[in-house]
Amino acid sequence: MTKWFASAAVLATGFWMAVPAHAANDIMKECGAKYQAAKAANTLGGKNWAQFLAQCRGGQVAAPVVAAPVAAARPVAAVKPVAAAKPASHLPGAQSPAMVAMHDRQRKCGQQWSADKAAGKIPAGQKWPQYWSACNTRLKG
């Protein structure tokens, strides 16, 4: 019974939603045909599909224009001065010199880890975090 009810609800929803979508599909088909004809005749004037569709829809759908209510005039607040630009190290994506040095050490330790692992020099049970800690300490000097 619940499966039947769920399917009926989906069908009913789809039916009611299909009515406005049908009109939109007709406009898309009409605009698509016009676009293909203009493309074949080389009269697009440099417009792509999105631009052509926007113009076509504007000519097809005459939506009633409703004027926005006029708001009461408010006094304009004073404009705040622009703050000084932040140093480059504070910009998103910029790294401090300490972070750059840490990443360099991590790369070097990663290369050493790979070489030591391939040579079988990693002590039994040691994982990357322990190796990295010891290597980082060693490279910091």
C-alpha cells in the first residue's frame, strides 16, 4: 500500500510540475531551432548559445513588469577609509618563511623515508610520523 501511495504521489507531483516545464521546453525548442538556423546562416554575430538563449527568452516570454516599491530616502553613512593592505604573508595561500622551511624539511624527510624504506633501513614498527619527527629534529639542527 505504501509503495502505491508513494508512486501516486510522485506521479501527481510530476504531473503538476510538468505543466510549467512544458511551456519552458517549448521555448527551448523554439530558441534551439532559431539558434541552429542562425548558426547555419552565420548570423549569430559572435553570440554563444547562452547569450542567444537569453535574448531569445527575453523575446519569447513577456513577463509582467512590476515596479519595485520606492524606499524612503535614508541618510548615507560616511565612507570608512580603506585599511592598509596586509603583508603578503597574511594573504590566503601565502606561507610564512617558517612554513616554507617546514615544508622543505618535510620533502627532504619524505625522500629519505622512501630511500630508507627501499633499502630496508626503517626499524621494525616505525611509521612515518615517528620517522618524520626524528628527521625533522635532525634537520633543524
